[in-house]
Amino acid sequence: MKGLVIKNTGSWYTVLTDDGLTADYKIKGNFRLRGIRSTNPVAVGDRVTIGESGWITGIEDRRNYIIRKSINLSKQSHILAANVDQALLVVTVCKPETSTTFIDRFLASAEAYRVPVVLVFNKTDLLDPGLLHYQQLMIQLYETVGYQCHAISAETGDGVDALRPLLQGKITLLSGNSGVGKSTLINRLVPHANQKVADISDAHQTGMHTTTFSEMIPLDTPQLSPVNSQLSTVNSPTSSARLDLQVKELSTVTSWLIDTPGIKGFGTFDMEREELTSYFREIFEYSKQCRFSNCTHTHEPGCAVLKAVEEHYIAQSRYQSYLSMLDDKDENKYREAY
């Protein structure tokens, strides 16, 4: 039997089977020993095989995924989601402030695994004229690089409707720092989701986790209703009410939003130095003009990238993000400050 992993609580994986039922399964300990250097060898969005014993026994080949270094185990990875059509990265210029380094690291990782990204600048209702100007400068920067950007207020609903067409017929990963308003945005986009929200820490202006596990939320299910007892989830100690849908409803869902816990840092994983240039679009374009084919764009004579930075054709913030990721390879550690 095969199915789609739609929820991961850490201990259990909720699978939507091909016959339309949801059930919770586990993986055996030796599953982690098959050359998968990951804290979560099975991720939300994976297509899996269920054995007769009721365990997840295999994963189908992934077409892509978003991955970062694990916080606690720097030599292992953490897969945010697999088999996604795109990612919405929610960022804020205040309460809390999302650093450009964090944004660039996420974008570079998405480029590496061929995941398109849309940047969503949230909390516009909190911005004074100075911060609005700063946000517009950031939007101009990333639009110039080639990324689609949207300015919204999930709290008031302003600008949210412009996101809805982007989500139709797609599996979309929603990610960002803790406290940027992902749960509030989900509640705007999916009224039946009932996501918990929390206030920002006044002391540190940082977000507090409200989502503790990853989950796929259906976007285009018509009228949600509880299933009959004979159709309820199987083996499901942690079943979610919003996933207890009629079989015909879940089986026809084509639009999904993957909710993930907020992340404070984004350590890059398994990126070779010589490949890194291609994950920064504008740096890659200028690198074609460098004198040396193996130019690292740090000190070499005739480097077109260094010249473009000096002449402000490449943003200094983007170049600094590139340098910090070069450092990752040297230091071989997770850089929590990002």
C-alpha cells in the first residue's frame, strides 16, 4: 500500500493512503541506517510504502526537497518538506526582523534543490514610514534578482488575496522565522485551520514557536465535515480534526499548504564551494565574465563579481551572504546566528 505523508509529529507519520484513508505509522529504527544522514528520514510530502506489518517500509524517489542543517546535530540534516511545487518564505522587517542573510540562505538552498520561492513581506500594518521605505528597498532588491515579492498584513488581511491564485493546484511549503506570522496567514488562507498564534517576546523581539510539527493542510476541499465512524483514521493516537475529512474530499485535494515550525537559523547542507555561485542568480550571471573559470570571487584578479559588487550591480548584503556560506564549508558547523 502506498500513500502521502501529510503530518509528522516526530514519533508518528500520518499518511493519506491511496484509497483515501488517513492513518498513523512509525518507522523502524534500522530505517535510519540506510545512508540517510537526516534527523527525519521521512518528511512531510514524501510518497511512502506501507508494509503489511503496519510500518513505513520505503520512500519513493523525491523530485525535490528543502533541507537545512540540524540544530542539535550539525553533521545531520533536517528536511523541511519533500516534493513541493514552491515555497512561500514569510519575512518581516520588524517584530521580529528577518535578516537578509537568513533570506539568502533559504533562497540559495531552494535554488540548489530546484524549488521556486515567493517572498511574502508580512506585518505591513506595523510599519512606520521609515520601515515601509526599508521594506520597499528590500522588495526592489529581491525583485531585481528575479524573485516574486508580496507585501501583506495577515492580521488585517491586506494583500492576502493576491496570494490565493499562486497556491491553486500546487503543494506549497510555508516557512520563515518564528514569529513572522505564518499561523496568522494560514488562518486567513484556510479559515478551518484554526492555527494557534502567539505574541512576540517583548524582551528580545523574537518569535515563540506555536507550530510544533509539520503538516499538510488542504486548501481546496469544499465543505469540510467529520468522517463517519467507519471512515475515521486508523491507528491514529494523534489525529488532527481538520484532516478527518470524507474520503471523497481528501482524494480530490489538489492544493496543499505545508505548515512547518518556525526556524531561527538556516544552516546550509552539502553545498560544495564550486557549486555555490550558481545558487545566487546575479552572482552566477557576472561570474561568466571572470578571468578564471574556478574563480571563488573573493580575491582573484579579473573577477567580474568583485567588480560588480564594487559598482553596486550586486548588493553588498547578497555578496556577504555568499561569503558566509563559503565559511560554512570551511567551518563545517551550523551557524545558529543566521
